[in-house]
Amino acid sequence: MRQLSEADRDAIRIAQDSKFARWLDQITATGGCAHPIHLSGSTTTLDASTGEILHHYDTRDEPGERLSVRCRNRRATVCAPCSRLHAGDTFHLVRAGLLGGKNVPATVRDRPRLFITLTAPSFGPVHRTGERCRPRRAGGECEHGRPLGCGAAHDADDRFVGQPLCANCYDYPAHALWHAHAGKLWDRFVIGVRRHLASAAGLVQSCFPDHARLSFARVAEYQKRAAVHVHAVVRLDGPAGPDDEPPVWGTADRLADAVRASASRVLVRTPYSPAIGELALHWGIQVDTRPLHSDGTGPDDDAVAAYVAKYVTKGASETGAGTDHRISAWDDIGMVPVTNHVRTLMLTCWRLGGLSEYESLRLRAWAHTLGYRGHILTKSRAYSTTYAALRADRAEHVGNKTMPGVVADARWRYVGSGHTPGAALIAAGIAEDLKTICESAREALADRGGRDG
């Protein structure tokens, strides 16, 4: 007879508890969150005019005298249920800026809109996919005695793809410092787009906000060579934002010209270092600008939104470019399950982070993401709705909206997080059931839509 595991015994203990039904309700309400936050406290709902108590909730009546709420972690490797919820919110956030909805007018779909990709520059030749990786004349070697070319045909899953042909030739300091300045490069790029549009329209640059407004949503993606690329939806509106039509000179072609011109001119200089000098950082030469057309001749709007939503839920460890957990010591880097290329980038961040001239970049704090310290998804204020608004809409949908004339006196404190082994087992089952239900509902809607069409 098989002996029960610790998780099995703990699950049985929980199931035999007199408050198991309520505990199950809590875990279901979190969507089977893998690492819930536990709170203790109370909320008293009062009539604002009379002070009459309308409702009182206290965790002393809950299992364990606490309430479990979602961790809201976006990474699928940390919490798959919350990651799926975050992906759904991201999809609607990006889609609203493309097609309207969520208080964004539907007319935005007829505005000049681009899906753009900005790349990192080369820091040294790396292995790549294709019929021949890097064809070179036979006998060519670098100063370290390594071949300058590679005649192999690598497929996408080949472990060599993205790795340097010669690690000693690869410019690891420039790679790490480029990541640390990627946010500033983007800011300079956006400013450059506005300036180029103003010049093309014959406007004084300072007058651009009086005529048009540039809105965007961007996502950062690690490539095989562990360098961040930026994908973004860029939209041109009138000066008031989504509710305002752009000027007649604001066309998709002119916007694309401004994107390409700005990307080629942006320059950010690093602080001077006696060890490295001063580096001039810029975007890579590969810049892609794809118009999004409301008549369906461009990339599909829903596909763009889904792509962005899918990527924001990935952790650094899933892409092979780092880890989701911060590194606290030099020796920890040797324990991270990554390629030698990525490990060297982490070590470079740690080494550079110890230099006073780079202190403001906090390279050691961001060594786990190879020096990149920006958010995976960022957007301009007027692009569309916000995550907070989407969460508020969801709360209203399930009946948690505060009514007019009512005030709430809430007193809460953090008391812990996570699951016991048995609770984790049950939560995982609930999460899988909810995932299956959602997938079945989605398939049913798609099938019904096909029949109706």
C-alpha cells in the first residue's frame, strides 16, 4: 500500500476542518492563486449621512482568522492563475488603445497607428539560425584563436543560438550598460518622434502638444542573445488624446518616417569610467514599422494585443535571459541555471555595479535581469485604460462596488503568504479546473461565432 505524502496528509487535514467549505470559497475566489497573500482585519460599511452600520466583515469568522487574496504576480513561473488574469488585463488594455472600449472611443482604430520594433545594437557576433550561421572564408580567426565564422545550420532550439562566437571578443560591459540605459533610450526616442513630426509639419517643436499627441504601449522582450528588443503600438491623436482627431498632416507614413528618423539619431552617453571610458549608446540598425489598418490589410489588432499580453507574463527565467529572483551575492550567480553567456552578463553587472561611477544605475540590484531595470510593459497616460481601472471593473462585476452615500472603515494588516503543502495541492486543482472551464467557454464562443457567421 502506498504511503501518503506530506501534501496528501495535509490536504486530508484541511478537508476535515469544519470550515473547509468557506476555505474552499476563499481559494476559489483567488482563482487558485499559487502564493496568496493573507490579511487580517475588518471592514465596516456605514451610511455616510446617519453613521448607521450597514454591514460588518471581520476575519475572526474566517478559517485561520484570515482572508486570502491574489498575489497578482504577472509571471507564469511564479503564479500561473494570476499570470493568466494579468495576461487578460493586458490584452484588454492594449486592445482598447487599438480598437476602442474601456472608455476609449472606437474612432482610435482609424487613427495613424504603427506596430514598431526597436532592436539592440550588436555587441559581438553570435550564432544564429538559418541555412548557414555565419559563413566566412576558411581559416579566419579572431585574436583569441577562435573562428570568425560558423558554417553550421542551427535550428531555433539549438543551444548555440544566441551564444557569442568568441566570448572574449564580446562586449559584455556595453551590453550591460545598454540594458541599464534602455529606458532613457526609449524616452529620447519618443521625444525625437515628436520633434520630427513637428519639423515635418512646419511647427515649432514646443507647439507640437497644441496640435497632436503621441500615445504608445510598449513591451520589452529578451532575444536569444539575451538583449532586450522593444515592441510598441504607437498612435497619433489630436491634442486632447483619444477623444480628439489628429491634424490632417498626421498620417501613418509621416509617423513611420518620424519613428525611423528618431531611432537612427538617438544617442545616450554613459558616465565616464576609468575602466571602460564613455560609451555612446544607440538603437540597433534593424527598425521595423508596420502600419495597423482598420480595413484589415495590416497586422491583426487582436493578434498584436495577444502577443503583448503573452509576453508580459513571461519571467526572465522562461526566456533563458536571467532569473526572476534578485541576486544577493557574487557567489549566487554561479548557482543560477543559465548559459555561460547569460552568467557572464550577470557577473559583468555585478562587477560594474561596484564602481562608484555606475552607482546610480543599481546594476547589482538588477543583475538578475542583466542590467535591464525597466518595466516589461509601459504605456503613455492617454493610450488607453489602466490596470487599476480594469480591476475596479472586475470588482464591480462581482458585486464589490461601493455604493454612493456609503463609506467604508477598513482596517487590515498583512499576516503571511503562501500555502501549506496540502493547500497548495488543492489550490492547484482548483486553478486547473477554472482554466479548463475558461478554455471550454472560449471554444464554445468561437464555435458559436463560426456558426453564426
